Amino acid sequence: MAFSTTLLRSLPPTPLPQFYYQPPLKRLLYPRVTPAIPKMPLTARALPDPVPGFQGAVSEAIALIQSSPATWKSALLNNFLIFIAGSPILAAGLSLSGVAAAFLLGTLTWRAFGPPGFLLVATYFVIGTAATKVKMAQKEAQGVAEKRKGRRGPGSVIGSSAAGCACAFLSIYGVGGKAFLQLWQLGFVASFCTKLSDTVSSEIGKAYGKTTYLVTSLKIVPRGTEGAVSVEGTFAGLLASILLAFVGCLMGQIDAVEAVICVVAAQVANLGESFIGAALQEKEGFRWLNNDVVNVINISMGTILAILIQKMLRGF
């Protein structure tokens, strides 16, 4: 055993075999080349638009909404969006056909006087509708309430806005030149001050008026009589016209002096309307003189009177 171990130690070490990888001849002749792929920057332009044209349409719509001065397209779009958002309020104060008539009025108003004019008409509508709804059950029991629970139809909308629409058209087409543009805007504000004062005085008078007098003879008559006035209703109508004139002044449509003119013109026109109602309405030969026709006469008087007062103050 010792001999074998000594023998093994005396033998020279045997080198281990060496192994080398020899690539095939084809690989040597045709080496593999990996093509270089350029890196694309991850930017918004590199990403495809999921809805072609959608972003452009939205941008165009936003620009149309914000356009100043207003155009017919911008007026139509803004009016449509506001009517959709305010549909519950519109349904409370207008019939379906009345909403259609109000939509035309709103579009015309936005085109002529922009957002300030539209806000003025919206304020008029909200206050007028609220006044109409006051003590509705009591008014219905007394037979003096408006039809359809106060929901106005197209005749009422057109009759209440006829003078304002006329001023809007005159402003759009520049009748009279720049010198008359402010007069048309004054007439527009005065027309709605007149109508709101008439609506509020009538509805509050029917709800809270303790004593109503016929304006032509000062005789005491029942509530709701054509041409009748009450202290409560008259005072409420005066406050309503002051409030709406203040809104017009706040929005920059009229100045403080013109606001006073609107209030004065509204009260004089409403007094004249009461005389017409007491003397002519529902009389033989004047059956055609219904509330809608009287509304047109009333607001036309308020509008014309406001313009004439302004012209007299500034000189013809």
C-alpha cells in the first residue's frame, strides 16, 4: 500500500484536456447583425387620437361659447346649453309651447346684448314666476289665478317681450347708428322693468291686497278686477322694477340715471295700462283687447317713454 502511494507520487502530473468552442464556418462567414431600432420619443403627437376630430370639435365649441361679440351661432349654442341646465325652472313657469317661444327670445337676446341681456331676462323670469306662484291655491279658489297654474303660454311670452325683441333687432342691425345703440339697450331694459312691475303688482295684489280700487273711479272692487290697484301690489311692483333696473345697472347695460328712468317709465306705463283695463278691456267692441294685447301696449309705452325721457335729458 505504501509502495503504490509512493509510485503515484513519483509519476508526473497529467494535464487536463482543453476544450475550445469552434463556431461553425457559416457563422464565421455570415455573422449575425442586430439592426438598430431608433427610439421614438413618447410625445402627444406620437400617440394616435382615439376619436379623430373630437378634440377639435370641443375646442371649436368652447371658442364659440366664449366668442365676443356674440354671433347667431354662439347665441344659439349658449341658449341651448342654458335651457338644458334650467329645464326644471322653465317647466315650472312655462308650457311646452311657451318654452319654445322663450327659446327664440333667449337666442335673440344673447345675439343682441350678450350675457348681460340674457341675465336680465332670466332674472325677470325667475321673479315673475315666483310672484305668480304666491298663494296659488287662494287665487284659484277666488278665480283670479293665471291659467295652467301660472304656466305661461307662447302668447304671454311674445306679448311680454314684443318691445324688448324690437329693441334687440334694432340693436343687431344698427338702426340709427352708434348714437342709438345705447337707446335700444335702455329700451330693452325698460321693457322688462315695465313687465315685471306689472306682473308682480298684479300677483301680489291678488294675494295680499286688502283693498283694491278701480283706477278710474277709486271705487272699491274685488281682487282681480281689470284696472284695479292696491297699495300692497303697487309697492311690490315698484320694488320689482327697482331690483331689475339695478341688475341692468350692475351688468353695465345702463347707468344709474338710466336705471331711474326705467323705474319711472315702468310706473307710468303700468298706471296707463290700468286705465286701459278699467275703461276698455272686456267692454263691448273691445273683446279683442285681451291680456296679451294689453301687455304689448303696456311694455311698449314703458319702452318708448324711457327712450323719450333719455332723449329729452340729453337733448335731441
